Amino acid sequence: MALDDERRRISKRHQPLHQLAMALQIGFIRMTGRTLDAFERIPKRLWTHIAGQVGVEPPEIATLRSPYAKRQRTLADHQQLA
């Protein structure tokens, strides 16, 4: 997937937190070839870095599940798109 295509997919997420979560999913898959299912906590430094790349405010959350707490379908959607 081209960088421009990835950025378009990220920007289509309506909520800034979902844009951030989508960017994190894509980045992690690119770096490791795996989804983030195995991880509970994401370092705040990583959230801050990704938020700066996407152009949104970093959240005050400590777990990956936080962006998906109300909508498990969103997690599956992000993983599939990533």
C-alpha cells in the first residue's frame, strides 16, 4: 500500500482517536507483519509520535483497547484495512 493511500485511509476515520488507532495499526503491521492483538499497553511516547504524524492530539490513554472500547467492529475494520 502506498503512503498516500495509507494517509487517505487514515483521514477517512471521522474521530481523531480512530485516525490515530488506524495509523498505529498500519505502522505496526508494516514493522512487524502482525496485528497489535498481543499487546495491551502502548507506550505514551509512541502515541505522541503517531499523533504528530497524523496531525491529531495524543490521547491520555494507556491501552490499545481504549479507542475500541465501545465498538469492537472498528478494531476489526482497522485491522482489515491495515
